[in-house]
Amino acid sequence: MCLDWLVVGQVIPMNPSSSVRGPKYVVKKGKTPVLTAEEARQLLDSIDISTAIGLRDRALISVMLFTFARISAVVGMTVDDYYQMGKRSWIRLHEKGGKHHEVPTHHTAEEYLDAYLNAASIEGEKDSPLFLTAIGKTGLLTRNRLSRHDALRMIKRRSIAAGLSHKVCCHTFRATGITAYLENGGTVENAQAIAAHESPRTTKLYDRTSDEITLDEIERIRI
């Protein structure tokens, strides 16, 4: 790439490395830890929703699960990005490259978001960040935007409290949602559209539906 840049700048007449080919490295399966549908439900049900913070955390996780969204897109939402169109609620995500990606809201995510917005009392504040930071351990919310680093710490804390792996991260819910969708008859093409992936190959990295099949086959080795 450096030599190509020098050619374009007319520093050298040709790229002496143009014929060089490096070894191919093909990734067919991502390393992101994935939860089963039962574990995802266990995590959601373990969250104490007696406070606005608990409602916020449950809503945030549900948005990632049911929209396959990146954490940066979710914490970047404003209240106005959760809106009503016709009889359905929609979620507007601000993805990479300034792209807007809109998806219908799953009924579970809608229920959790409505409960959170009501507790946070920000329904009418359209320009307010949707997911807010907390004031220490008071259980109260500020009017400041939750960062993706704060979200990661929250997710690890909630996962450990629910008896799940400490390796669970924000991307876990993207992979978990895609896997659950495909296990229930969804197509890779539609999963790609929901996740706003440029290529179906990227979507397949999050597909762990083959894991259970592989385990069943391994268990056939009876020694």
C-alpha cells in the first residue's frame, strides 16, 4: 500500500511488490461469545426493575438482542429515534458511515422501552439521549448519554450476577439475536438486512446454529 501511494505520487515509476501475494486467512466463525435463548431470557429476568436503572439496562439489552445493533448505534440513540409509525413502533439506528438504519420494534423490546421511558420521564424530550447515565448508586438517572464503555461494564456486571460467563460482551447480543433468529427459521439474507451488514459473509460469522449439531456429533464418540 505504501508503494502504491508512492506510485500515485510519482515518486517511483512502478510498484515492485505488485506481484506479491500474502497467505489467505479466511475466518468462517466469529469468536464472540453467544448465549442460548434460555440464557438471554435468564439474564433479562435477573435484572431488578424496581429502579429506573434496572429498567434502562433491561431495555438497552433488549434493543441489542432484537435489532442485532452495535452498541455504539444503541447508545447513540435519542428519544426521537424510538418512534411510532402507523400501528408499529420503530427504532432508528445511526450506523457506521453516518447511515440511518430503521427496524420495526419487537414487541418485547417495545414493552421494555416503554417501561423505561415512563420511569425516566423523558418521553417528551425528543432530543435527549435515550439511554442515560446514573448518579452513583442512588438509582437516579442524569441527563447525560451512557457511553459504550459504561454499557460494557454494566453488561459484565449483570451477566456475572445472573450466573453467566464473565466473557459476555456487548457484541454477544448481536450474535445471540442473529443465532436465535436463524434457529427459528429466519434467513441469512433477512438477518443481513436487519443487522445492516454489507455482506452475508459477515452475518454468517455470528451464526452459531451449527454449534449444537457439532456437539451432538461429538457425543457420538463413546469410549
